[in-house]
Amino acid sequence: MFKANTVKNPNDILREEILQERAAVLGRAGRSVMATLEQLQAIEEGIEASLAGFSRFCEGSDTACGSVQRHRIVQEINGEIRRYNKTRELAKLRFYYLIVTREALGLRKHQRVEEIYRIPPSRKYLQQG
């Protein structure tokens, strides 16, 4: 029969607190990676929208897309690509911290973590010409 008012000894209480803290640390590390990946996705969507707008703006007409306007738009898009690549590096760093935290807690298999927190490849800059 199960007793509802079981008194825990100090070792059980300490062990439970340690397990709770381990779970909290892993949760924070995972949320940190996920937040950065979400930020990366938002930047990616902005770049794709800018590229689509750029293509429509410059489509087939040299007069609508003069060299000055084209240069300015390419610079703006490249600025967003730069921001994307910097955020990607931050995501890689936070992922590394997550793996180190897992290793420190005795968790050695990371295949599932790598599947969940997949870091996308870096973006190449647009050519000015």
C-alpha cells in the first residue's frame, strides 16, 4: 500500500533537488538554442522576402532597376545575410554549450539532440555586379 505522507530523509530531498536542477539547466540550454534558431528562421524569411521583392523590382527592366538602386538593395540584403550568418554562429555556440552541459551531466549520446536543433548552413552574399 502507498503512503501519501511518506517522510523523506535529507539524502532523498537533496537527490531530488539535484535532479530538478539538472533538468532546469538542460532546459535553459535547450531553450537558448531554440530561441536563436527561431531568430535565425525569422531573418531567413526576411531575406527570402527581400530577394523576391528584389527580383520583381528588377525583372526585365533596366530602367526600373538602375545601378544605384540595385547596389543599395543588394547592400541591404547583404546586411541581412551578414546578420543571419552572425546569428547562425551564435546558434552554433549555444548548441556547443548544450552539448557540453549534457556531457557534464553524464549524457553521452547526442544524435537526437542534433536532429532537434539542426543548424542550417550559412548564406552566401549577393554579388554587386
